[in-house]
Amino acid sequence: MHHSVSAGLLFLLLAGGGPALAQSPSSSSVGLSVRRIELVSDDAQPSAEVAVSPGLSTVFIFDSEVSREGVALEGRERFAVVDAGLTTLRLVPSEKISAGERLKLTMRFLDGAAPASATFVLVAHPARSEALVEVYRRRRGVETYQEEVRQARIEAEQCREENERLRAERSAPDGLTGLISTAVLSGRGVEYRDVTEGVSQAPGGAAGKIFVYAYRTARRVAVEVALKYGGDAQPWTAVGASLRGKANEELKVLRVWQSGPLAPGADAQRVVVEAEASSESPQGSFTLKLWDADMRRTITLGNVTFP
């Protein structure tokens, strides 16, 4: 059943902010980002860091044949998939991997040329991974540089659009007037749904949920979560979030707001995650992940649906 916007979120919309406000790093939910790494024969070359995340694939593509038996992966038991081919390696971390964990990966080449191996540092993130990593030992062709320039132009244009959006929001008035002036409502108001009963929580989270509300406007969606202290000695504040659908589509998170840190003796706190949405309502259920500054203490909520 749909309801009008709750007093809690309406207060946030009208107030235009509050304590513990964090801007989640922008991430594009469209397209495939390609990381390119060039190796040199110098043994002093530092190991490149590559982001990995539980349940998400990271694929390495090499321009030389590699030894499938020569894959040296630290913490191999933390990976659900380790699939090595002649020129590829696909990794899928399992839930056993801890956010912030750093694991060494070494690949050995078959042709005996220098460098004879390549070493990477896999850095575990709660929700972000590098999907495709191209590794070059030989001189790259001009077409790869052209593609890199094309991607850089796309990223620059996305940054320009993001800056324009931020400037427009900063110049807009606060409160309900701001929502109207930025066309967030577009004449349809805010739709609301209590999804508490249907939302599941992964075990071992940094805090427990009390209620979960979902909201949608013409251009935005939001999730409001009330959290209770989970027994951790250290205070906990969400600084980042992701909203990922069953088909691995990811909504672009715009901001994460928390009413105050969760700490021993403190009251329950609310977290609001706001994300961009297309003109049509996001379909199906989403998984919401929240993490703190060190990314080790996370909260995962499944089956979040929007009105």
C-alpha cells in the first residue's frame, strides 16, 4: 500500500540536511569500466591495486599466455570462483572476504620474456569492484589508446554534468521550495512504502534494523532505515552505500545521511540513502549495503522494493 511521505523524511527534505552527512562517491550504473595496466621489466615496479567485492566478477585479460598452474592467490579459500584460462583470469570473491582486506595475486607468463610475472594487490570493498582489467606486457596498439581517450572524454563529460547538478542544487533554496525548483517532485509528490517486514538482514552486521521505509519521486528514490546498537564497542556511522538489483544493476547513490553515530548508550539512529532513478520506477528488489569509514563493519539489507 502506498502512503503519503512520513513525517521523518519530510523533515529531512524540508531541513535540507543534518548531522553526519556524507556524500557517497559517484558511480555510473551504465556501461563497463575498463582498467588498463602496463607492465615494465623493472623489478621495482609497484604492484597495482585492484578493487574486488563479494559476489561480483573481476576479469583480468592478458596480452600474453599465462600459466594456469602458476596462479598464486593469497586467501584462495575466500573466493567462490578462480577460473584461469590461457589469457584470462576470472575472480569472484565469496562472503568470506572482509572489506578492506588486501590479498596478493601473482600471475606467471609462459613465454619466458620479461617481466616473467605480474603481481597485483586485490583490495576488498563492500560493494564496488573493477569488472575488467586489461594487462599489457608489450607495446600497446594505437586503438587501445584511442579507446582510453574516448573513455576519458566520457568520464570528463560525466564529471561536468555532475558538477553542474551540484552547483544547481547548492544554488537552489532549501526545503520544499528547493524540491520544487530542482524538479525532483515534477508534480507527483513523494510516494512511500513500509517495507520492514519484507526486508531481510544479513547476519553479522554492524547494527540491527528496526524499520525500513522506501520512497520515490519523479527523479529520485530513497531508503530510510532505523538502526539499533549492535554491541560493537566502536561508534558506527555510515559513510557509503550501494543499491544493487538482482541483475547487478546499480543505482547511482547521491548522498548518505545519518542522524548520529551508533554507540553504546545512544538512541536508535536513522540512515537515509538517496539515489537517482529514471522516469520509471526501479523494478524488482534491491540489496542495500552500508559501510563505515574503514569499510570493515557493514550492514546488508535484502529485498528492498520501491513504490
